[in-house]
Amino acid sequence: MTPAVPAGARVVLATNNAKKLTELRRVSEREGIQVLGLADFERYPEPAETELSFEGNALLKARACVAATGLPALADDSGIAVDVLNGMPGVRSARWAGPGATDTDNLDLLLRQLADVPAERRGAQFVSALALVLPDGRSQVTHGLMPGRLAVSPAGENGFGYDPIFVPDGETRTTAELSAAEKDAISHRGQAIRAMVPHLVRLVGEETR
């Protein structure tokens, strides 16, 4: 049985992406993690995601959140890595179609880039790095990976980002067609959250003693 995060522990989830916040909070609450959102605090300048890895960007965002709030912070950086694009969009997943691009812009561009790629070469993975940073500077990073393939057209209304074109291994449906519980059970973020639980119990528990 997974231990619970100590009573009174507060963790801030460092994201302004409402859909990502909903998903991360949903998974967190199932694992007994109580979290606050950035909307619970005065706005602060968010750092540019300048690192070349998911882990680097997650740590960057979590450290900025700790500096602004004084509380332990969780930050996720995630994206999709497409085999025939040598792992791209990768850390640029949210900005694949350029600064200010919408989810639809990014998804449409990726589909156009893969228009002539046959089904057997449309492998891809959703990748997540979840960073926990404490006010004393200690940190922990966990990872998750969901392998699958890309569909030729969007399907489903759930999820966000590239979910409507991503079909996980062992599935015939896209992640946008899965229920929240089904997606959380196999998703990259779900894996990263569950791997983080024992570190939260240990590290955040120490903070509250």
C-alpha cells in the first residue's frame, strides 16, 4: 500500500496550463498528494524553458516556483517524441508550430509532417519528467514514458495536446478516447506521479516536522 503524504504538507504545482493542472491534480489526489496551484499565489515571472531536456526544464520551473512561494514545488515538463523525427518535437512539443501556437496548431503541423509516413513507421512516445524541489534546495526527479504510435487523423474529445492522435501500445483508441482513469493508469504523467509519491512522503514529510 502506498503511504500517504504527511498531514499538513503543502505542495505547489507549478503550471498555468489548466488542462495539465487538472490531469496532474487528478492523478496526485488519487495518490494522496494534496496540491496547490499557481492561481493560489500572486503571479510571478515564469522562467523561459531554455533547457534541452525535460528534466532540466522541470527543475527550472520548480526552482522558480519555490523561490516565489517558499513552499515545496512540483513541476512537470513533458512532450511527444516521434521516431521518424529523431525524437522531436520533444521539449518543443508545446511550441512546435511556433510561439503562441495552440494545441490544434501543433497537432496539425505534426500531422502534415507525417503525411507520407506509413503506419509501421509512426512510432512515438509521450515522455514526462516531474521535479520536486524543496525550499532548502534538495530536489528529486521522476520519469514516465508511454510508448505508442500516431494515428493519421484526430479522434476523441478527452485529454489535450497530442492526445487525439496518439494511440498507446496495446490500444486501438487514442488517449483522447480513453476515460480519465484509463489514461491515468498508463500515462507518462501518471507513472511519474506514482514514482514521486515515496519521495514526497520522505522529503516533504521532513519539511513539515
